[in-house]
Amino acid sequence: MSSNNPYGEIQEYTVGDSKTLKIGVIGDTQLISLSTDNEFYIKFSKNFKKTLEILKENKIDVLIIDGDITNAGYPEAYDNFLTQFNDVYGDIKNENAPILNLIMGNHDYWSFKGYELSNKNNEERQKLFEKKTKEKPYSHKVINGYHFINWSCDNASLEKPIVNCSWFEKQIELAKSDDNKPIFVTTHFPPKNTVYGSEEWGTDTLNECFEKYPQ
């Protein structure tokens, strides 16, 4: 039996004045190894660090990264992520760092060789994500009373990146019963035909999940 458990317990935080939040949102950093000589991907690393510097100047309380942290899920790519983050904030768990809400995108399930649809290594990719970021792929945080549900892709697929809604439905019910504040759900792909680009990159599974919760 597998010992892998990608689902985190609900964590609660209080920051700042305990009422308001300043949130930064980043997506698709798609980092590779720092040792690369590929100018295209070197720019990705530089842009990520510059973005963090801007967000730090703006004193954000929470940082959401909505998947595709890496261009392919291997250790050196996450090391790049940690290097850029630690250069700006000192350490990923530094008390002055923002509270992280991280998820895995489809690229974070890719192999070192690139696009991989096989599900055989999904568990290893999830374990690596947790080892490097200290975050669970599926997490639920309550920050100043606001619920943040962080819902990773389940695999590398473009057509069916999320397989079912069971974990999400449990979390949304808990959030609904707690307060009437807005609930923030982070996914890598959007529900289909809802925003620009979602006609091509959206997923019907999310439509089926979200339509049960009109709020």
C-alpha cells in the first residue's frame, strides 16, 4: 500500500491586522535547472525573481502560484524555484515571507524528457513537489478568516487534468459552513468557456464541480 498522502489538513493563519489581506498571484513560471544555457529559460528565472521583488516591495501577505512552477517536474527545476524565492525572502518558511498557496500544474507532472501522459510517475512527482516546497499538492488554508482551497492537477493531461471533485467538495462544504466570506479556489486550468482562453484550455470537469456552488 502506498504511503503517499497528497492531501493536507486545514491550516489557519492570522496576519497583519487580522482583517485584510494583500495577495500576489503568479502562474506558469515553468522553471528549469539554473545550470541551463538556454537564454529563453534564463529569462523565466530572471522574470520570476523580479516579480517576487515587486511583490515584496508591495508587502503581500499571501502568494498564490497556480501551477506549472516547473517546466518539467524534476529536482533541479524546483531548486531553481527555491533559489529565486530564498534570494528575495531569505527562506521559504521565513516569518517575513508571504503565506504560500501553491499547486501543481500539468507541467509539474512532466518527466525530465518532457511531455509525459503516463500516470505511472504521478505519485513520485507529488512527493517531489511536497519535499521541495513543503506544501501538499491539495491544501486548504484559512487566512484571516478567508478560505483558500488549493486544488492541483491530478496528472499531466491537457484534456482531463482533474479527474474528480470529491476532495474539493469536502473542502468547499467546510468553507461554506464556517463563514459567509468569499472562498478562493485555485486551479491551474479554468472551467471551460468562462474566461478568455478557456474555450481551448478549460476543462469541463471544473464546470461540473463549480456549478453545484453558485456562490
